[in-house]
Amino acid sequence: MEEEEGRIKLDGCGYDVKTSSQLCISAINSYYHQVLNYGRKRCVILEAVVHDNNCVLANTLAAHYVYSSDSSRATSLLHSAKSHLEHATLYEKLVFDAISYLMSQDRDDDVAIELHSKLLMQFPRDLVSLKRAQILCFYMGRPDLSLSLVNQVLPQNEEENYIYGMLAFPLLELGRMKDAEEAAKRGFEINKHDGWSQHALCHVLQYECRFREAVKFMEECSSSWSSSSSFMLTHNWWHVALCYLEGNAPMQRVLEVYDNYIWKELDKTGAAAPEVYLNAVALLLRLCVRDGLEFFGDRLQKLADCLADQANWYLEWHLDVLTVWALAKTGQISKAEDLLKGLKQRISRMTEKKQQIMQKGMMLAEVLYAYGRGNYKYGLELLGPDFDGNDCKIIGASDEQVDVFNEVWYIMLLNSGDATKAIEVIDKRIKKRDGTAFIWRLLERGYKLAKRPEAEIANEKAKFFESAYFN
């Protein structure tokens, strides 16, 4: 009995882990840091298994890490964890239950959240499990659940690193910008290198059209991103590029961010290309909506050629939707149609509940295909009269990321000559967020189509914002 008790060690959260190896615990703790800081060395969890291949926690976390890239290896690691489960600690058993269900086929996302909630109820300092649950909530389009989970564990983590960035993100997704800014600033005070707190604060500044302030803040933080994952690095720079774009900065600045900090990431050894491609194509779609692609030369064609590789398909719904547009826009119609067909087949294999949820994602893919081909009439038929990009978060996109789909809607309405509807929906958008010249220019265009005198007022507003930020 004494020998068995001697094999219990504490991880970085202070929870019991059954292992005879301190090196295994050290690797697990390093993995925790990498996950919470969006580091690029999460593979360190594989070292934990090398140091103790009987450790349930090490095998379970390693299984989750490799699941998306090597499902057979993930299954093997999970089997190894299960074979030693009888001697594991309660903490390890609950982590195993949560992760093994998360990796199961035909899972019910609500059940997966319940298992994580149960785990966090008993072990509230496990912020890695909180992060895992929040990511699931993000793909469910449920920031309310995400906020509930973080509030559940906040009392036990009030002085902890990373907790406030995790609090800030669902707050901003729920439109609680003041609270989100306060939480993000608190996280930044605790750790100025916390990329997620930096990212959340940028979201708030961007939403409030404080573009110059957002760019200054993010560029000052950028030196801390060198060890960040490809996703975090390129996504933070995507925000910077978008602030330049929305703030009417010279297009050259947007181009420099794309070339030097997004596309260049593909040159790095081990770069996760799909994560980079997502931020690249998302920026180029914004440029397309703003008639700015011409300034970017053949960059969309080069990107589309990469996205035509089916190895990059079906990894992220958000990326798939944008890929359909890029392929259609660059004339690779058969490839775009193959991807659409594949997405429909994937949905047909889902549970009935999941099929219903993902229909909006499928609709969005077909809309982006129509937009890419210039078939605005069909795109508008698919969108219907009451479209709201926020209803499409289930593709794995934030408010800021889905907003471009609203802009695509506005453009298709204007290009189809439906001035009345365009004015209605653009005016509604301006009442929520009125600090961008682009939206005022769209409203001006709508008024001109309708031959209404308000076009001059919209023009003056647009001129003001065109000179307000970077010029």
C-alpha cells in the first residue's frame, strides 16, 4: 500500500496523478502551459507518455492532442489509458471520462459539456479542462454555456493566470463589451504575455472602432507572439490587418501584415497550415467585399491553389466555407462543387440533432459559392430576408469572423438592385456599430440606388471616418 501511495504525485493544478515519474508530471505541466498560452509546443505531452506509458492522465491528454491528426494513434493511447483506469485517481478518471466521450463518434455535445462541468465541479483549478470545454462551446455557438463554465470555477481561481482571458471571450461574444474589457485588462495585468487576454482586448477595441488604439496595443504585444501557435500568431495579426482595413489605413499596411505575418508563417517548420489558411482567406474575403483584391495581385490565386488540396478539407467548417468561396472566385468550379458535395455527405452521416444544427453551415457554404460565382440572386434566395451572421457561429467563428457574412449579404443586395432591403439592414447595422467608413459608403450606395437625398449625409459620415483613424 505504501508503494502504491508513493506513486501519487501532484500536477501543476495540485491534483493527484498516479505516476512513478516526476519527468512525466513535468511534461504534463509543460503541456498545461502550452495549451493555456496557445504555445506551439503542445507536443510536449507525448514526452509524458514516454516517461510513464502507464500514466492514465498522460495517455488521455496525449490521445486528445493527436486525435485530429492521427486518429489510430489516439485510439491506441486512449486504450492504454483505459487499461490502467482501475488504479487511476478520481481526477484522472473524470478527465478520461470527459475526453474519451469528446473523442467518441456521434457524441452529443451537450453531454460532453455536462461531463466537463462535472469534472470542473470537483476539480475547479483544472483550467486546461475549462479551456477544452470552452472550445467545444465555441463550436456549438454557445457563449452562454462558456460563460457559465468559467463563472463556475472563478471563485477558486481569482488570482490565477489565464482565467480572465477565458472570462473575457464569452463576455464579448455575448455583447457585454464593458465587462469583457475589464476582464481582459485584468488578465493582461496578471500576465502581459497572455495572448488570449490580448486577443480579447483587441476584440473589444475593434468592436468599438478604436482602431488606432487596437493596432498600437497589439503591435506592442506582438513581440510576445514568437512562441505562439500558428493559429494564435496569425489570428492576432489578422485582427491587426482588419483594424487597418476598417480604419481606412493605406492598403499597403494590410498587405504587409498579410505577407510578413500571415502568409510567411507557412514557411516555418511544423506550421499548422489549415490554421494559417483560415486567417489568410478570411482576410482576403474582407478585401473582396471592399473591392480591394486587385491591390493584392495574384495572392488569392496562390492561396486558392493551396486550398484546392483536399488534405486541407474537412478540418474546420469555417475554413471549408471560406475555401468554397476562394475556389469559386478563382474559377476552380469543379473543386468548389466537390467540396460542397463532400460537406453534404459529411452532414448526412451526422446524428439527426447535429444535422439540424449544421444546416446553417451548409447554407453558408452554398451562399459563398454563389457569391464567388457572382450569382447574387441565388445567394439571396438561400439567405432569406432575415439573415444574421451571428446565427452561423456553429461553423466555429466569433462575432468578428461571422460579420463578413453580413457584409456579403449587403453587397449581394446592392448588386442585385434591392436598395430598400439593403438600406434597411445596413441602417440596422449602423445603429449597433457606426464607426466604419465602409458601412457608411454601403448606405450611401443604397440611398443613391433609391434616389434618396440621405445619400449626401451618408457621404459626409463616410468622409469623416475615412480621415479619422490613420490618415
